[in-house]
Amino acid sequence: MNRKRILLSALVLAVCSILVFGCKKSSNNVVAPSPTVGYIKIAEGYAAGAATKVEIYAVDSAFTGYNKLYIALFDSVNNTFVETAQVTLMPNMDMMSMSHSAPYENPASTSAVNKMFPCSVCFIMPSSGGTWTLAVTVQNLINSKNGVATITINVKDPSTARMFSFISPIDSGKYFVSFIPPVKPIVGINDFEVVVYKKHSMMMFPADSSLGISFIPTMPTMSHSSPNNVDPVHSGKGHYKGKVNFTMTGFWRLSTTFRSSMAVADSAHYFDITF
Ligand SMILES: [Cu+2]
């Protein structure tokens, strides 16, 4: 009887300590949200030589225009994030009779930002015209191995155009202009950002900083504009940043004019935004 009591007390003590220990552990180890929360995985592949899995994330599925991408690398042995790596991109579209590349921005650093490598590709046409692949070269600085993952990306035209191209009558150059809409448009002053690339060859589309940009926002269905807009100026790597004043919600059209040393290079295009 006494022996049973001692055993029972020991058992109760053990259960209690497990409960307390368990409680303590869960309250101390607050699980951080996964860095991929809020993004969708648009494609994945495997950089064999680097023993690294490559996953490509974005806030939306891939579309014709400037796509901000986030590359997550995983060590294929222990499945942990690889946060130190040299990552370089090479987009390619196979159109049967020919192939071409697209403008892109490699990750700026060999250190991941919140476990992922931010970069971008400006897909200049949808996958209906051919097959897009993104070659992601990984120099894994943790295991010192190199490899390439060649990943197929499905690119669709967005419901509202986010990119246009024009051929400048001044230098006969072909320019690709992408709109980076404000993440959350508001009534009032918003950032207005476009990115400009100039085609040098089928494989080279460097950033362009040579243009002067002006624009007029209007509400086409209401025949009015807005005051206090700021024309975008070049801020680096082909990105031009200005301000647009949306004085009310609804359908806005941003009509753009591009100048090359004062002469008009294009004034036929616009970007639409509805919020
Ligand atoms: Cu193409």
C-alpha cells in the first residue's frame, strides 16, 4: 500500500514536471513565422552540383512585366535554409526558331534577407509565345559547391498591362518600360515607380538611365487630373521614382512621355490602375 502510494506520487510528479517543462518550453520558444509566409511559390528546381534545392517565391504568379522574386535555397542534405550564396540569374525564352533573354536583377548580396535572396526578372512576353526558363546559378558558400537549376516559369499577361515597349525615333533603340504599382494605393500621394531597360541584343537588356520622364494622371471616366504630382527621376539601375496624387478612388490612367535629350522618344503609352 505504502509502496503503491510512493509509486503513484512519483508518477504524478513526473507528469506534472513534464507538463511544466512542456509549458515552459513552448512559451520560451516562440516559433518565428516562416519567411515564405505571404508569398506564393511560383516554381522550384534543383541545383545538382550545389546540392541545393531552389524555390522561387513572389507575391503573385509570374506575369509580363517587372516581377520581384525571392529565391529560397535549401541544403538538400539537411533541408535547412542556405543563407550565404552567390546567386545569379539568366532568363531565357525558347521560341522554337529563336531564343532570347529578358532584363533581370541579380540578388544584391551573398547574404540572404530574411532567409531569401531578393531579385527580379522583367518577363517581356507571356509564355503563350514560347517557353520561359530561369537558370539560377548557385555558388553555395556554406558547402562550397556550385550548380545550376534551370527552372521553367509560366508567365501570363496580367489583366491590366504592367509593361510596354517602344522604339525611339531618336536612337532607334527598343525600350521596355515596366510599372511597379504601389503595394497598397491610397487616396493622396503615392510612390510612382517605373523601370526602364534598353535592348542591346537578344540576350542583353541593360538598365537605362538616359530618359527624361513626365506623366499626367487622369480619371478618364471623369475627365479630371490631379495636382502636386512629381515626375519620376532616375534613382539607380533603371528605376525611376516620382509621386502620383490619387485624389479619389477609382480608375486612373497615367499617361507617360519619354524624352531623349529633350526630343520626345515616346508619348503613346500609359499605365492604368484601379483601386
Ligand atoms: Cu519570346
